[in-house]
Amino acid sequence: MDFNMKKLASDAGIFFTRAVQFTEEKFGQAEKTELDAQFENLLARADSTKNWTEKILRQTEVLLQPNPSARVEEFLYEKLDRKVPSRVTNGELLAQYMAEAASELGPTTPYGKTLIKVAEAEKRLGAAERDFIHTASINFLTPLRTFLEGDWKTISKERRLLHNRRLDLDACKARLKKAKAAEAKATLWTDEVDKAEQELRVAQTEFDRQAEVTRLLLEGISSTHVNHLRCLHEFVESQTTYYAQCYRHMLDLQKQLGSSQGAIFPGTFVGTTEPASPPLSSTSPTTAAATMPGGPSVASLAPPGEAALCLEEVAPPASGTRKARVLYDYEAADSSELALLADELITVYSLPGMDPDWLIGERGNKKGKVPVTYLELLS
């Protein structure tokens, strides 16, 4: 009991001494030991790393989960060390609604059939989003959290210890200064000077040791940057994969809807009216309905079941051809299609009975079908 009481009294005395030293420094009444410039730069670099890591972490969480309530729920599950429940993505929920709507409104109607096709695509998009969120959380968010909740807490603890050691050191310096001033007036203070000098040597040793420990931790921030750089590359890779999957799913859906759209709205084909972004970007090509000038009339559409188009026998119409600029590369799927290179100019035209999502393209003595979504039609 006596030991505990003495320890409490000692701790209280140390705390009071530090408080007095800190207060006097603030009012300019006491000297303060300054850290060297290199050490101060390490401290500033560490603080910047911590602050920006926090901001990037929080905004990435918002990107992956825009719902604030869901983020709070996931945070609580993590703190309680419990598995976060699986949550339906917005795309999967939209797919569910569309499928139910098609079932009720008539799955065999044109609208119902289209709802089903779009629902399947949205379901695939939702699954791709789920995979992206999972991968990004493991490869990017987890390392950032590990730094903030692990390494940074250790650095902060050692910095607080260094701050206290510095206060103790400066308090010892102040006591020694007072003792020497008193010694100059009376020889009775010689013992006090010796005691103050001994305390100063101990405080200086503890301060130097703590400064070295803290310096080593601060220099480790460089390794943190290397680790975060690797994680950033993995995040970009997973995001690229996700957007590529989304593009492929939507391109497949667009092709599926093309023929049904032509059946419902004959006589038109979809063509780009302005340059589109590359296929892997987050924006899809802007499309608009445009009728080929002087092209085939709506009455000339070939009836179902007619023989496939023979490209060797195809001749461009006397009027109705247009120039088109290729927006991005396209690899021909078979001999009936024409491979395209971004930014080249080709001649295009439509023929009776063609899928409205395709045109006949000519480049020199080569011809073949080309997808209109890869073209910018020029006036």
C-alpha cells in the first residue's frame, strides 16, 4: 500500500513539473530544447502521410459504399470482430425489380423481353461490382487501415514519450540553472547543484535514447510509402478489371437489344454523333438515331428468313454513302466483318435488311460489316 501511494505521489509530481515547464514555455518564461531540422522534417512528413492516408481511406470507402448507414454498420461489425453480412448491390437490386416487372407485365411482350435482358446484364454488373469492392477492400483499404491503427499509433505513442522526455530535460536544465545561481550567493547550495547535475545527465540520456527510437520509426515512413504505392497499383488494376467487365457486359447487352430495336423501330440505325470515350472509360459512346441520306427506304427491309448477305455481290448504293471516322480499334470476329483502326476514315452505307447496329464499311478494296457504335458519322 505504501509503495503504491509513493508511486502515485511521484507520478503526480512528475506530471506537475511537466505542466509547469510546458506552461512557462508557452509564455516565454522558460527555455525549450529544439529538435534538429532533419528531425522536424521527419515529423512533418509523418504527419502529412497520416493526414492524407486518412482522407484517401475515407473517400475510397465512400466510393465503394456510398450509403453512410451501410458504412457505419460495416464499421461496427469490424470493431466487434464479426463478419460483415453480405449486402445486395444496387445493380443486383435493380435486376431483381426488372425481372419481377417483366414477370408481371408479360415476359413475352417486347417490353418484358427487354426487361429480362437488361435485368440479366444488371445482375452481371452487380456481381462485378461486388468482386471489385471485395478486392479493393483487401488490397487497398486494409493496408491503409493497418498503418493508421498499427504503425501510426506506435509512432504517436513514442512521440508523446519524446515530448515528455524533452519536458523533463528542460525542467532539469531550469533546476540546475537556479541551483547554480543560488550557489553563487551561498556555499550551502553545493549539494543541490550536484543533485541537479546528476538529474540532468539522466534526463539527457533518456531524451537521447527516446529521440533515437522515435527517429527510427519516423524514417520507416519511407517503407510505408513503398507499401502504399504497391497497394495503389493493385487498386488501379482491380478498378480497370471492373470497368472492363462493365463495358463488355453493356456491349453484349447493346448487341442483344440491337435486333429487337430494329424490329420495333424499323428504318433507323444507331450512329454516334460525336466522338466517344475509349471503350474502357467510365462513359459509353453517345448514340443517336440518324437516317442515312438517300439510303434504302423502310419498305425495303428484307423479310425474315432471307438468305444471308453476300459481301462479294454487294455494291454501294448510288447515293447514301457517308464518311465515318473510327473512334477506336475493332477486331473483326469473322470474314464478314471489317477490322478497324482508331482515327482512320472509311466509307459506310446501309443495305436493306441489315441489323441497325451495323453498316457496310469500305476501305480501299476491302469491305465488311462494321459496328456503328465504333464510328463517328461525318456530314
